[in-house]
Amino acid sequence: MDEQPRLMHSHAGVGMAGHPGLPQHMQEGTGGTDGDGRKQDIGDILQQIMTITDQSLDEAQARKHALNCHRMKPALFNVLCEIKEKTVLSIRGAQEEEPPDPQLMRLDNMLLAEGVSGPEKGGGSAAAAAAAAASGGAGADNSAEHSDYRAKLSQIRQIYHTELEKYEQACNEFTTHVMNLLREQSRTRPISPKEIERMVSIIHRKFSSIQMQLKQSTCEAVMILRSRFLDARRKRRNFNKQATEILNEYFYSHLSNPYPSEEAKEELAKKCSITVAQVTPSFQVSNWFGNKRIRYKKNIGKFQEEANMYAARTAVSATNASAHGSQANSPSTPNSAGSAGSFNMSNSGDLFMSVQSMNGDSYQGAQVGANVQSQVDTLRHVISQTGGYSDGLTASQMYSPQGINANGGWQDATTPSSVTSPTEGPGSVHSDTSN
DNA sequence: AGACATGATTATCG
DNA sequence: CGATAATCATGTCT
């Protein structure tokens, strides 16, 4: 009769050993067997894991497939993703927003300004030729110089673009590759779309840092090129003889007021065909007049001869043009058109007379006349603009320092009659012209 | 090579 | 903002 319980007991014991289970624990209450059971449990799992690696690929695949097809899989997967996102991603997620790198922006701006990264501008020597043509012919000298520069620049540009494209392509390829990989892996481990996105942005950042290096070296190359070619800004090409003559002609025929207007400068520049890059032609004319004024004033004696020469020339061409010139005071031929006509111009008559009387020194009538004419021309212009008149101006312009007032400045209509005139003549002129 | 000429740049001023 | 004066840097002449 005792057998049964014992048997059952033993049975239970065997059962316990073979299949450790909860009922057993509950039955046993406290006991050393609890810890041992867990250890065995883990060992069992490890054993299973170890055997998995021994399984064949097919087997593993099948298992994976089974796992994927499990009805609870999506839900579990989502939970895992969520947990992962909360733990890992949120930590690094804070520094996600990338502020636009100022250095990168600088580089971009520079490349854009240099025409490297901007829209295509015709490319190389073609652009140079076009520029030369646009600037009005005869710019061959400087365009030849610049075509080299432009050619090199476009070379840089081309390299830059191909490299950039290469990087772009590599970046895209790599991105797709990684994305595919992640997508594939996302079937077996929790990878959320957000994480993929993050990976992609990391890849892009890496590649853009490479791009920045490219941009930087491109910038450096451009800078070097610049310094070698254009940036020799002070590199000066003398104007050709014709240009200087035209400018001098204008200068000496407007000696009373050698300040050409913007339009006049433009026209002079066009006439002189001065087109050197870096500055506008009219700015070059401004430079020329600035230099000329200051240098003339500094050493009038030195320029005397030149002044006489140009005065004579204007006189000659004036007489050649004879009697009926138009009023047009072309900068290139300030004399030919205006002077002859102005001699018998009603308004300038008095002026001329008074000048003659004052100027009764060494110079010949024709010369003086021509010169005075242009003075008058200038003056009339000035007068009409300001309504004022500065005396002494007309009297002494051409060949003597008197054209420059005591302050060392050119006496012009903007500084009216306060200047003491050397003679009485202008007084009458004043009243006359002011009418 | 050095002096001078000359176009361009810069600082300053009104 | 334009003119001037000083200066720079290169071109040209001797």
C-alpha cells in the first residue's frame, strides 16, 4: 500500500528533473532546486543557440521565414523599434539639425562669384572672345592675356564639376546600397525607417564633408590662378598712343575745367578703345584725368610744351574744319566741330575779345582763338548749368598756371566770382554773359 | 640696372 | 560720392 505514494513521488521527482516547471516549485515551496533550475534553463537556451549555428543555411532560412511569418511578428517588431528609438535614437537625435556651415557657405559664395559653380558662361576662350568683342573691338591685347586665365578657370571649373558629380554619384550609390542593406536587415532586427533616414543623413554628411574639401581646394586653385593672372591688379598696360592723344586733346582743350562728365568719359573710353578688365573703361578715363590733373598741376612747366602742341593742333584742325562746324563738342575732336563755329558765335564774341586783350602776349591768334573757343565752350556749358560765372577763367586758361587758382584747385564754375581776377576785363564779360 | 613715365590703388577730405 | 594727393607697381627708355 505504501508503494503508490512513493511511486508517485518518485515519478514526480523524475518529472521534475526532466521538465522543470512551475507546479513543481509550488509544490516544493522553498528549496535549493530553484536556482539550479534557472541555470539549467539558460544553459539550455545557450545550447539551442549553439546548435542553430550548426544548422544549415537552408534550415536557418526556413526558421527565419517561419519567424517572419509569425502572426505576432509585426507587433513585436514595432515594439522593439519603439524601444530602440526611445533609448538609442533619442540620445543622439538631439543634435540632428545641422546649421549651415559658415565656411561651406563662404566657399560656395566664392565659387559662385568666381563663376566656377554658377551657370555656364560660355566656357573658356569663347567667353573671352565674346567679352572682347562686346567691349568694343581692339581689346585683343588684354583678351589674349585673359583668355589664358579664362581657359584655366574653365579647366578648374570642369574638374570641379566632374568631381562633384562623381561624389554625388558615389554618394547616391552608397546610400542606396546602405539602404538596401538596412532594409534587408530590418527583417531580422529592429530597424525603423527613421533609423535608415538617420543613416542616410550621416552618409550625406560624410560625403558633403568630402565635397567641402573639393570646394576648398577648388577655391585655392582659383585664388592661385587669380593671383597669377588678374590679381596683378596693378599690372598696368599703357594706353596706346592714339588713346593718350585723344585724352590729351580733351584735357588741353578743356583745361579750364578738365572734368569730363560721365557721358564724356564713356565716349572718350569708347573713342580710345581702352578696355582693360578689372575696372570699367570710364573709370580708367577717370583715373587718367585724375592723374593728369594732379601731374599737370604739380609741374605745369613740364607740360607746357605738350599743352602748346595740343593747342596748336586743335587750332590747326579748327582752321581746317573751317567756318561751319556743328555745335557738337565731340570729345575726340573737341576742336574740329566747335571752334570755328564759335568764333563768330554771338555770345562768345565779347568773351573772346576780352580774352584777346588780356592775353595779348606771345600766342598767335589762331591758337588762342581755338583754345579760348574751347574754354568758352566749356564755360558756356558751365554757365548754363550753374547760372554763375567765374572770372579769370576765360582769361588765362590755356598756357599758363593761371588756370589754377591760388588754392591749387581748378577754378570752375562751382567756385564763383570770389576769386580776384587779374584784370578788369572779365567784369564786362561777367555782365555780358550773365545776361 | 636705374631713372623716369604712367596707370592703378588708397587714404583723406569736403 | 567724387576729387585730390600720395603712393604703389609696372612699363619703357637710356
